[in-house]
Amino acid sequence: MYIHLGQGAVTRSRDVVAVFDLDTSTISKITRDFLKKAEQDGSVCYDSFDLPKSFVVCCEPGKKENKIHLSLLSVGTLQKRAETVSGGKGEKLRETLE
């Protein structure tokens, strides 16, 4: 199944590793360094140049690098979409968010 990340971006639900709120997660220097390195490596997908609310870390099977999607959608909205895709069983994403 697929999750719509906003602005036409779609990813397979099984490829989602984590979803982070940009307001709270970028307080950490480790997260800022992670995003900076991903941007330098060309792993960040800018689906819009508006101010993003969250970022989604995805890892496709057989690939070593993660793909980072900046999303205009909130973490709560992405969680609801993941639960809808999984038939109300968004445990994997819920565990990631907690």
C-alpha cells in the first residue's frame, strides 16, 4: 500500500522508517546534522518550497541510503493516513511516533 505525503509525493508504507515533527526534532544537533548530511548526499526530496511541518525517513529494500521527504503535512495527519492504509492498524507508525 502507499501513503500520500502531500504535494503529489507518495511512498510505499512498508518503506517508512520514521516520521518526525520538524519543530520538535530539529532542536537536537544530531537531527540537524542528520538532515544536513542527507541534503549534501542528495537524499532529501523537496516536494514543495513552502515551510515543511514534518519529514519522513524512507528506506527502499535493497538500497543502502535513506530517502528523506519533507512534508507540509503534520505528523498526526501522516499517522492517520498510515492507519487508513493499514486498515486501522498503524501500530508500526504509532510506535515510531511515541
